[in-house]
Amino acid sequence: MPFSVWPRWPLVATLPLWLAACAIAPPPASVSASTTPQWQAPLPHQGQLGALSTWWQRLDDPLLVQLITAAQEASPSVATAASRIQQARATSVAAGAALGPTLDASASASRGVSQPGVPVATVLQGGLQAAWEVDVLGRNRAAQSAAQARQQGAQALWHDARVSVAAEVASQYITLRACELLRGLAGDDAKSRAETARMSALSTRAGFTAPATDALARASAAEASNRVVQQLAQCDVNLKAMVALTALPEADLRQKLAAAQMPPAQIALFSIASIPAQVLAQRPDVFSAERDVAAASFDVGSAQAQRTPRLTLGGNIGGMRTLAGGATTDLSTWSIGPLALSLPVWDGGVRSANVDAAQARYDEAAALYRSKVRQAVREVEEALVNLQSAADRSADTQVASDGYRTAFAATQARYQAGLASLPELEDARRTFVAADTSVVALQRERLLAWVALYRAAGGGWTANAQQP
């Protein structure tokens, strides 16, 4: 057997075993994050209630629905998240294309005299060149899997952006509505104090009331008027924030708010699962963090595969036709190969460093995922605690408000009959106004806790939700 032939067979025979010894071993694509078997705070519902994803419709407030829709359409964060989906999708397509062969075409034409004494010739050329990397060890498959995991994470973050916008609009809307209620209370209080100051001035001019008492009445009226101005400014600030969120004209928004009815207080708006793991599975940001771990795992595998041999196969078909002196010559060619094996021998530690960097990114992604799970549990627990606290204080707050209202009415009647002093009246008024303000503040706190729970529970998102 000739020397140039026999050495090839041992190499071919041992090639599968050699490549198998180079198999990549990436870290696990998922990591565990411990959660409690049940929530430590009590759940604020009994049985099944409204859907979490559209909880605001239970408020019976069409304006809030319009505002959330407008804000989601105008939100730059939602638009950015949608753009990132497109980028991730394009990256995934490009990574998948690396698994198949590439095919390039070329064509050329020329006419001239190539050498003296030879007639003018026309040369027509065309060809196809094919190349394919045989992904024996899965380097390209790992890159494709990483791109697909990042695409899934980007899709989840689009939903997370929409949930965040809905929660922000709802919170701002609840704050604005509460501000309007407080403005009404401040206005009524200012009218009452102004009337008391007017009656006190008349009594002072008639000599029945001391000037110091009249000064107290005027000071109380001025304080109430100042509170009205302050409350009006705060409501305007809240309104302008809503304009920025929804991109609606301020004049139109004012008209809509003036025409809309104040929604009634709701005891419960939606329900969430009693098992934390089920709720966390509906958090798009937690799901995205989990997909980041998987992508980082595939990146480690891809980096490991860069240190192994690469097997490529090429081929080409070339067509060439020459027309000279009335004669046509066909010089077409074709070939399959070469089947080439490239072996990394020395690169100064570049490939090894790339593996270390990919492993470090994997460790970072795993730590961020566990942190995200802990943060999600904390947010749900805090929202549940705030809801329970608001519910427990609701009855006492209303009783206090009713009691102070009755006491103020009685003191005012006694004052008008001359049986109570102005300081007594103002003291009763302060407690009455503070109690009414506490009722509005508690309603606002309770609704904001529902919004926080909606946000913390993932907004009703599921992994198979419709994608943009």
C-alpha cells in the first residue's frame, strides 16, 4: 500500500471517538430559588373574583380603562420592549441560519485580447460556492438556543412593561381622584370657616365678641383658604403627570375627569393563588430572569465548543464559456470538498478566557434570578400586609369620622347658641376635618395596595400569552 494512502484510515476511524472526548458540558439551564409553601400574610379574598389582568374594569370606571389604553400606546418603555423583541427575533434567526449551509453565487463577463495574435474573445463565468460547518459538538446549536431563550425573555419583558404602565396609570389616577375628594373637603371647610369669621366680625363690631376671638376666627378662615389653594395646586400637578403618561391633551382630560363619576369603594378586586410558586410563575420579569440563566448556560456551552475541533465541508460549481474566433469552449467545473478539520492549537488563552467569562456571566444571571424571586416574594407580601392593614383600619376610621362629624355639628350648634366658645368650635372642626381626610387617605391607600398587588403578581401574565 502506498505511503500516501494508508495513514488516512487510522485518522478517519478514530475521529468520532476523538470528537466525543471533546463534548461540551455547560452548567444547568435552570437554577432553583427557594420559596415558602404559602404566603405569610393573609390573602384578601375568599374564593374566585375578577381576572387579574383586567382588574380595573371591576371599578366600573370607563375613564380609567381609556387612560390605561392610551398610556400603553404612548409609553416609550412599551415601545422599547417591542423593539427589543424584534432585535432578539432577528438574532435568533441569524443564529439558526448558522446550522445550515451557506450558498453564494457569482457571475462575470469580459471581452478583450488576452495576448498578441489571439482574436478578441468573450469570457462568461458563473459559479455557486457552498460551505457548511458540521455542528458535531453543538456549538451553533448552543448559540441558537441562547438566542431563543433571550427572545422569550424579551417577549416577557414586553408584557412586564405593559403591566408597569397600567399600574403607574392606575396609581396616578387613584391619587388624582383622592386629591379631588380632598379638594372638595377643603373647600367645604373653607366655606364653613369663612362663615364663622363673618359672624364673628359682626359680633365683634356689636361688642359681643372680644377682638382676640375675632382674630382667631379670621386666622382660621385664612388657614382654610390657604389649604384650598395648596390642594388645588397638588391636583393640578397630579393632572399634569397624567397628561404626560397618557399623551392626551390637558383640556380633554379635564373634561373627561369632570364628566366621570367617582368609582365606589371596592372591598376586593381580584384573587391570586395561595401558593407563591404559582404566582411567581406569572411574573414576566422573573420568567425573563430565568430565560437569562438558560441563555447564559448555552453561552457557556458555545464558548466551550470554541475550544474543540471544527469540521467544515465546502463545494462549488463553476461555469465558464469562452467565445473566440467563432469557436466556443466550455470550461465548466465542479467539486465537493474539502472536508476540513481545524484544530485549535495555541491562541494565548483567548478561548479559555472566553469560557471563564461566559461562566462568570452565568453565575451572575443565576444570582440575579434568585434575587428577582426574593424581591417578587417581598413585593407580594408587602402588598398583602398593606391590604390587610387597610381593611383592619377601615371600620375604625369610618366610626371616628362619623363620631367627630356628630361632635362638630353639636359644638357648632352650641356655638351659634352662645353656649360654646370659638376655640372649642375650632378644635372640634380640626378633629372633624382630620377624620374625614383620614377616610379619603385610607381609601386611596387601599386601592394603591390593590395596584401594588396587581404589579407584584405579574398582572395576570402567563408564559403562553399573546406576543406583540
